[in-house]
Amino acid sequence: MAFCGGYAVYTFLKQGTHIRGIGWKSKKDYPKSYYFTLGIMIFISLLSLASIIFRLYTYYNR
């Protein structure tokens, strides 16, 4: 959760993304890849957070 959320914040602040085989590119050059990466990282971090909350809830409320 922390790594995906951290990478999402990093890409948002730097306004770019890493493209395989090319390297770091700005949001202007590759906007679809930028938004896809940002969306996936936010989705994974939220899903991880929800999973942690769900497991804690089920553990303490048996």
C-alpha cells in the first residue's frame, strides 16, 4: 500500500511516468501512460487499504 501510494504521489508531483524501454517521460509526451499509471497505483493502494481494514474488522469482530 505504501509503495504504490508513494509512487502515485511521486508521479503526480514530478508530472511524468516511467515508460519501459524509453525511460522517464513527461505527462505532455505520454498522457495516456501517465494517467493509466496514476490510476492503477491509486486503485491498488486503495484496494490494499480496504483489504487491511477488512481483515482487521473480521479479526476483531468474530
